[in-house]
Amino acid sequence: MNVQAINELVQADRVHRAVYTDPPLFELELDRIFGRAWLLLGHESQVRRAGDFFTTRMGRESVIVTRHRDGTVRVLVNRCAHRGARVCEAAEGNATELVCAYHGWTYDTAGCLVGLPLPGGYDRPAGESVGGGLARAARVDSYRGFLFASLAERGPTLVEFLGPLRASFDDFVERAPDGEVEVAGGVFKHVYQGNWKLVLENHNDTVHPAFVHASSIWAARRQPAVESGAYAEIGVRQMLQNGAPWEVWESTGLWTAGYGHSWMADYHDDRRLVAALDHPAFTEYRAALERRLGRDGAARVLGELRWNSIVYPNCSFMSQFRQLRIVHPIAVDRTVVHAYSFKLKGAPERMFHDTIAFSNVVNGTASPVLTDDLEVYERTQEGLSAQRSDWVFLGRGHGHDVPDGAGVLRGGSGTSEIHIRNQLAAWLEYMTAES
Amino acid sequence: MSAAIDFELRSEIEHFLYHEAGLLDQGRLDEWLGLFTDDATYWIPLQADQTDPLSTSSIVYDDRRLLEVRVRQFQHPRAHARVPMPRTVHQVGNMQIVDADARGVHVSSSLVLVEYRRERQRVWGARVEHRLRRTGDGLRIAAKRIDLVNSEAELDGIVCLF
């Protein structure tokens, strides 16, 4: 598809269904979006010591993220330089060498070829013929402990790419009494038969909860009051919160920035949701935060009310509730999402129990909430395959965006589809740029 | 425990497990919920050999309150992922009594569940542990743990009850 044809797919307030359903376009996305953008791969706490590694994907590509003995983080393509087998099958671990199962080619944690059988059997050193070892991500960087990589040699720096969205990561980390967070508590891995964009377009969609989640809202409303501090409290509160009146959603803040990023804020607060503010664990947590930041500093951090932040094109996270989701595009109509929880270092263990309870109800594979989202993604994908109607309408709030600082727009209301239009504008930019 | 008593106990527990499976297969979810004690937990761990439901995420970790919400959700006409309710066959086998006393029975079993919904059939395999308590109303489930063999896999949404 040429540039002009791609340009016609995304218009001011509508997008062509091919963007979600066309296999050749999907292949082009892997090259032009997932092959270029900074992708969030994980967090430094997953590779704390030399030799620590985990595997993940960049687009459809399997990669190994390692902590090399020199202390740097490396991102290696999980494909033997010899005959192409994956060299690492484990999800995580610690190793000094990666040995290919097929012919024993051996790499260090920087991806350099350090051994192979029968090295004399080549007309020049085998390492030279294969570029020294495993292919690598062209650029690796981190922000506040979150690891990113890009497969493209050139492009914006990570700081330029994140722009004002950095504040969401700052919020994530600043909430920790010790100023540090770590991945903990297991990874949910859920799949849906739909395009990768559907999940990113849903997370800041504030009109969907009343409809998609009608049944869990209804079921929670019929639940007799759950006593404060009980395990069920967080889950029930979250289901109820999805049923907030339209005024709440309309007054929610929705901001967009360059490269397709967006964030939602001024929606939830701790009174509505997580630990009741009078809970002893929360009092202890606040005191620990005040020891580092002072009373005003702690109040400022706790007063920041960010809900979902979207790091386009592969991540969505909740700084306030320590949840981070990485989106893996598998096929034009198949997507995998990995959902991680984070622990606030220096906070009471009870705070993390709340994070886990929250994770189970919003990201759990059998969650009363998430399962309805997945169902609707699949119905959307099926609907979009209909050929009699080509356009997806994204007009809500169009023409009412409000400039709010350099490169930042705020939706005219919290129910605007500004975040989706912004993602598709970034999509078009990636897809039509020649390099 | 004498062989004769053992046989009687096994029959009683087998009957209970088959009854429970039947309630699920027939969609009699309120009656199924009624089998649980008020302080019951219903747990599907995320990780193999997971020991802790509070510091590690679970595919399901419901106390009785959350389980009530989960069951009630099926009644809503716009429970998109649950209406129509999946049709299931729960095949319970390999039952072993781990421990038993006057207060209750700890029993392990294996479960093969065939689920059909929206033109799609899925098969689940799990090791199951019941902690049953003797109450004035008969045997009740105080804790049920279901270890899916593929709990750590990349999975589509799960709505059926195990």
C-alpha cells in the first residue's frame, strides 16, 4: 500500500476498518511502528544482578533482555546467528551464557559469540561471518527504571519520545517511600482475537464502562456492604466505580501528547478506591512517604490522581495502582497482553496486598471486569470484518480539544475520543514516514 | 481408619463432588454457591505451586463476597462474556482423601472440563483440592483450590466455573 492510500485511511473523525483487519497493513505496522518506536520492555528490577535476563517481544520478535557483567542492559534478538533457532526459552533466569539447543553456538549476555563446535571448519572465523553474534536492538534506554528499546538506529531520544508522559512515570516511582518500585506478584497473560489497537483505544475510553461492564456493576451494586478492610472491598469498589454517573466521566481529565500518548486523571482517588484512608497501613505508608518528601511533598504525590497512561504503541499503565500492561501484536486479529504488578519499596506489605487484589479484579484472566472487555474486543474485530461498511466513527468531542501546555491537548470533556484520534494520528505518522 | 469406614467416607465424598459437578453442569449456580461456607475461599492460582494468594496474583481468588458477585453476574441480561452461559461437562476423577477427621475432610481430585460457548470448545485440566467442613447443613466447601495445568499460559478470558 502506498503512502497516499495509507493517508486516506485516517481522516479527521473516522478511520477505515482496514487499519484493524488488513493483514498486509499489519505486516507494515510491525516494520514501521514496532520496528521504529521506543517500546517498553520491562523494569530494571527484572534484571537486577549481572546475568539476570527475561524474554519478551518487540512487536512479534522474541527478544532477550539481559544485565551484562559490565552493568549495562542489553536487548538481544532471540535467534541464533547460525541456523536461526531461538537460543532462550525461559521466561526469566540468570545465566552467564546462552547456548543454542541446535548446534551449541554459545553467546555471552551481550550477545557476542563466544563458542561453537568445530571452529576450524570454516574458511574464515564464523563470528566474522555472522556479525559477531546475536542481533541487537539498535537503541536501549531507561526512564525512572523502566526499560525501553528501539529497533531503529535513528529516531527521537527516549526523553523526546515520552515528552510530558514522563510525569506519569514520575508519579509511579514517587509514590514509593524509598523512591523505587519493583516488579512483583506474577504476570497475567491474556489473549484476545482482535487487533492490538483495540485494547489501547479502550483504556482511556470512559463511555464504555457503563455498557461493557454493566453486568459487573449490577452484580456489585446488589452486594451487601463489604466491611472496610475486607479482602473483597477493593474488587467490589472498583466494579462499583465503573458505574459512576456521567458527570464523573465528563469531568475526568483526558490529555494527549505527541507520538500517540495519552493519560486520564482526576478520576479516582484513594477515598473512592484502594486502602481506606483511615486504614493503619495507609497511615503508616503516608508517614514513610513523609519521611522522604516532607508533609507537603507527600501530599503533592498522593494528590496526583492518574488513572491509565498510554505509551503508544505498546504499553498502558496505572501509576496510582501499580499496574502495567504490555501489548504484544501477534497477528492482525490476535493480541497478547502481559499485565504486571509493582511493589512500592518501603511501603507496608498490606499496600501490596491491595495492589494484588486490584490486579486480580482488573487484569485477572477470569476477572468479572476484564472478561467483558475481551469479549467486546472480539465482537469488534468480527464486526469490522463486514465489508458493507468501511468506516469507524471517532467523532466524539471532535473540534473541542483544548491546548494545555506545549504539545499537549486536553479533551473538551472526559468522554472525548481525543485519545483515539491522537493514537491514529501517530499511527499515520509512523506508517507514512519512509524511514 | 478401618477399610469399611474408609469405603463409606469415600462414597460420601464422591457423591458430594459429583453433586457439585452436576450443579455446575446444569447451571444451578445459586445451589452451587450454597455449598460454600460463609468464610470460604475459591482459588485458581496463577502460578504452579503458588503458596500465597495475597502477594501473588491469581486467576481467581474470591472470598465468599466476591464469589457471590461472580455468580450473580451470570444473571444479568447484558453479561456479554457470560450470556449465553458456557455449556460444560465437569469430569471428576482420581479422588483421594488426604485427611479426614470429625470436623472435615481434605480431598484431592483431578478435573477435566469441556466448555462450549460461542462456536468454540475449550478443554481444561486441573488438580483440585477441596477442604470440606461438616456443618449442621451437611458437608460444605470451606476452601477450593483449582490448579489449572496451563495457568501460566497466555489465555483467553475465562468465564466458566471450575
